[in-house]
Amino acid sequence: MARHYFGTDGIRGLANSHPMTSEIALKVGMAAGKLFSNGARRHRVVIGKDTRLSGYMIESALMSGFTAVGMDVFLLGPMPTPAVAMLTRSLRADLGVMISASHNPYADNGIKFFDPDGYKLSDEVEKRIETLMEARTDDLLVTADRIGRAKRIESAQERYIEFAKRTLPRNIRLNDLRVVVDCANGAGYQVAPEALWELGAEVVKIGVEPNGRNINHKCGSTSPEALCEKVREMRADIGIALDGDADRVVIADEKGCIVDGDQIMAVIAESWHRRGKLAAGGVVATVMSNLGLERYLKDLGLTLARTPVGDRYVVEYMRKHGYNVGGEQSGHIVLSDFTTTGDGLVSALQVLSVVVGTGKPVSEVCKRFDALPQILENVRYADGMPLEQDTVKQAIDLGRKRLGVQGRLVIRPSGTEPVIRVMAEGDDEGLVHEVVGDIVEAVKKAAHAA
């Protein structure tokens, strides 16, 4: 059955447009609530959100849907996605919900679900929710005496801050560090600076004045220029940039140079490997992670397992094969000893623990390998699927032969827009540019012909 509402990461879209309307939010709340209510006991759902203007609308609609089918609702207010996952487990809820469109502009919004263990729902469960969304409303509603209650959890922030702090070894303090943190005017704008301050750091805050419309706007992990500038201005030891829902992170060293998710995974993996904490002898990353990371881990005697793009696929592979470190180049880092999803703050704290433990500057700690030249271009198309054209297939085959075993080529359609993503990497930067250019040209011609 084709899915009508759920995409690659929950339901997402332009606020007040299908499917991101209060009507759909009401229906999905009723359907998900019905599916996760089994037995006569009271059932509960945890709802968090980021700072988007439309969050109030979606939150109210979801709350109405859940209470209408008999679920008690715990409202967290603005909280990071990983905090929602953690509190779903901690509060013994039957379901967790995060209202966010992550790193997207404020006009977008989304709804992500977590099961009682704090993991994102499977495709199969999402399909069952969609089926219930088509059911008659009368078949979902409970009697008047069983309607759910809603209340705000005032201690949510303190719970998450204490959780994050406990992920550090007890002997690690940040007393001598000046830290710039950019919270993207998003979900982490209160908890991230507070956690860093309580751990002893001198904290310089930016991106902590949300107004409903400025989330991710020229700030945060997708626009780290302001972070880098502030690090240099304040002569800080490190910069930490979260995205709108704080499940991803990029770091700036003391020189204001950006450290991406691949380098962060390398730092954590090597540290945990030396401490005997790294499970399964390696790391899980996506097909987009740099070949330099793979070579670096190999030199340490570790493996790099690759999955399709998407943190959910990374987590699924980690759970199936017993890994405890995984993530994406974009900064989604999953440390399953602590979390069930990406957590930007916890990942940054793990890097800070290495900085404190070694006494070395961030520029040295976080330069684990030289990244190979990697070129990514996006090609839009209107109709059809250009990748199915013979000319495109031939260009891709030729590109792979030219790169050989010393390079990689990844061609994939976007899961959220009509775009073909063409990525190549290798030791010869000129060759990489030529290969990408030839394939992009072939895709454009095929798209135009269609």
C-alpha cells in the first residue's frame, strides 16, 4: 500500500498545507493513540516540539486527537528530539511525539513518532496508523468517562539536562573551557547552554532568541558561519552548533574551522575503542560518509558499515548488528549506550571529554583524517525517472570505471523532492569533478527529453 502521509522521517510539509494541517494532526493523533492503546489501563503519550510558530497549532490538534481516544497527554514544550525519545522511556509512555521539521525553514513542520522504547516507528507501524486514519471517527472515539487528560511536565528540562550530564565520565569537568553554543533558535535553546554551564564551562550563547520564525535562519548546524565568527571573536576553545530540533551537531575548532559528522564519529570511535567501550568493532555510517573515514577506521583495525541515507537506517543497522556508534556526515550522531536517536548535545559532550582528557586543542583532537575530495550536485527533474534512461546508466557505469577502487560514486533520488543527487569522491579531485559533471549532464539531458 502506498503511503499518503508518512515520508522518510515522519510526516512533514508546509504548515497549513496538506499534510501538515491541524485536521491531519487530529486524525493522526486519534489513529496513533488508538493503535498504541491496549487494555483497560490508562495510556499516556509524550509530546515535545521545537520553536516554530505552527507548533502551537499542531500540538493542540494532536492533544485533542489523543485525548479523544482516551490517552493522557504529557506536554513538554520546546525540547530536543532526543529528549522526547528519552522521556518517552523515562515516563513509561506508550508513545512519544516530536513536532519539528528539523533543519528546515520555519514555515515547514513535521510530526515524528517514537515507540515506548524511544525508537522511531517502523514503516509497517506507520502504515497501520495510516489505515486507521481512514477509519470512521466514531470507531476510534472513547466514551465520555474515558476521555484523556493533558498536563505540562514542568521538570522536563531538568530531567534532560541531568541525563545529558551523566553521559560524561564523573571526573570530566569543563571548567577551563570557553564554549560558544549556537542553538539555531530551536528546541535546544534552553537546555544546551544550561547543561554546558552546569558542567563548568564559560558559555557564550547565540541562536537562543526564538520568535517562531527565526529557527534555522542564518544560524545552527546548517548555517554555521555565525558560530565560526563568534568563536574567533571570543577566542573560544570550541563552538557547538545544533539544528532546529537539536538531534544533529557540527563543531567549530578554536580557529573557527568546521568539523563535520564524519570527523566527530572518528573522534568518538577512537576514544571508545581505546577505552574498550566500542561495540562490534566498528562504526555505522551512510553511503555519503567520506572514504577518508573508512580508511582511517581501517588503520585502527575497525570497520565502517554503510547504510542508505537517513538516521533511521543507521539505527536499524546498529540495533541488528550490535554497534553502539553510528551517524551521518551531516552531524546526526547516534550513541546507543545513551540514546535511541541522534543527540547533538550528547555527541558534543563526548568530543569535549576527549578534549579535556587529552589537554589538546579541538583543531588537533578533531582532525582525525584528511577527507578525500567529495563532490555532490543535485539535479532537478520534472517527470519520469532519469536514472532509468540508458544514456544515464551508461554515464554512471563509465564514471565507476574511471574512479576505480580508489574512489566511490553514489547516485540516488531524493526521498523528499524531485532531485537526483550525484556524489563522487576519490584521490584525484580533477577526475572526481569530471565524473560528476559528465553524469549531471547526462541526467539533465534525460530529464529535458522526458
